Amino acid sequence: MSENLTGPDAPDYLDAPDNTDAPDNSLQEAAVKAATLIESLSWLKRFSGQTIVIKFGGNAMVDDALKRSFAEDIVYLRYAGIRPVVVHGGGPQISAELARRGITSEFRGGYRVTTPEAIDAVRDVLTVQVNGELVGLLEEHGPLAVGLSGETGGLFGGRRRGAVVDGETVDLGLVGDVVEVDPSVVLEYLNAGLIPVVSTIAPDLDTPGQSLNVNADAAAASLAVALGAAKLVVLTDVAGLYRDWPNRDSLISNIGTAELETLLPSLESGMIPKMTACLDAVQGGVAKAAIIDGRIPHSILLEIFTSQGIGTEVVPA
């Protein structure tokens, strides 16, 4: 005779409700993750094996959580088969170090006046402090990164520049433009599977042994062109380019080079070097350039691996 498994003496599991038709939250969460991964497929196919230059700057440089998420994004690109190159400046850190050394920070025409006394502090901050910290964050995920400067292997060649203030050209000291790029050293490390992290100090082509402080946005654009990069991404502290700032409804998601050239003179001074870098990169042969909000965690992944992207993308036109 079979045992009676009903009634008050039945095992507890037999009284459990039948949940076979109830949604499984963990399964739903997994499905959302799978959909996100599938959305990235077309971009993985597009950028696999390609070089992307990322200019690291803005608030992401001084916020510890954002620095860590940025490093995670770059390592993700590397393991996804993309060849990322990071270019950085270090404005806030330079200002702090100059203050610590008792050197006054002066800006003219949007550029930091860099005296012979200040250039040593600039070099120390860029090549040791900022570069070293960023390489360290990347290498928390393995021996993946190498620190370089524009002085490494003849990477950059610079020439001094001035600035126009109130219609007159003013002397900026040891501030320059990148006028020559030899990407050989960067390519060597990329081909070895490493992530080059480049600080923006350049040798002065006209004065042997002298270093110049060069704009990181412009340096990143020049390097992207020399590398034949598939994309340049510039981190900023705004959502993107606005057609009619401060009207936040005028955010531009996509703009051609012809329209950008027309719009450029009317932009806020802080946006001009970033948008000029994007314009120069695309006109130099880089397929796309984008400015994105570096205050958003994992903004790099959102820009590269989602259909809508974030920020403003510049394309040939």
C-alpha cells in the first residue's frame, strides 16, 4: 500500500505554491544584461582591432570613483579587442603643485603661462603624478599599461605659441603646439598588447633640451590622426556641445565638420579647444570624434558600445 502524502503530516515542500509561471527576477536581470551585450555586438565588430584615442580630463581626473571607472572602461576596451590609447593633461594637479611650490598660476587667452620655473613642476605632475597614477589604476587589472610622454622616442615635436588677448599677441612662455608626431613608439606598445598612456609634454624643436607644455586636446587629435585611429573621444565636464548655450534643449548629438567650422567662433572659450581638436581629427582622416560627459561613470562604454551613444559626435561633412 502506498504512503499517504497528503494532509497535515505531509512534507512542507508539497504545500509550497506552484511558481512555475511567476517571473524570475534573476532571469529578467540576466536577459537585460544579455540584451545590452548583444547591442554592443555591431560596435565590437566595427572597432575590433582598431585604435581609439581617448583624451582623459575634466572632473574624471580628480574624482577617485570616476578615475577607477575610467580605468575599468579602458581595460574593457583592451580585452574586447580594441587598441585604446590614453592622452592626458593635468590642469588641477598642476595648479596645486605650483601653489605648493609658491609659483603663481597665470592664464592668458585660456592658456597657462608657463615660465622656466613652472615647466619643471608641469613635467613632474604630468609624467610622474598623473601618468603614474593612471598607469597604476590600469595595472590593477594586470600588466597592461605603459607610461609615455611626448618626449618618449620622439613622439611629439612642439613649437612655442602665443595667444591673442584683446587683439594683441601675448607671450605664454614655454607653451607650444604639437607640430610633428612620430607614432612609432606608441605603435610598438600597441602591437605588444599594451595600453599607452601619454602625458602632454613635448620637446621644443627650435630649442634643443627645452620642453614645452602642450594642450592635451590638440595633442590627442594630432596623435589620433598619426595613428589612423578609428575614433577620438574627449572627456569633458558637460553633456556635449550646445547649439544655443545655456539652452539645455539645444544639445547637439551629431554635427558635421562644415557646420562645426561655422559654429566654432561663437562657442564658450572652454569648449573651443575641445571642439577644435575634434574638428582637426576628423579633417585629418579620423572617421569620428566625440566629446562626452566624463562625470558619468563608464561614459566611455556608453559612447562606444550603445546605439545612441552620449555627448556630441563630429563626422565628416
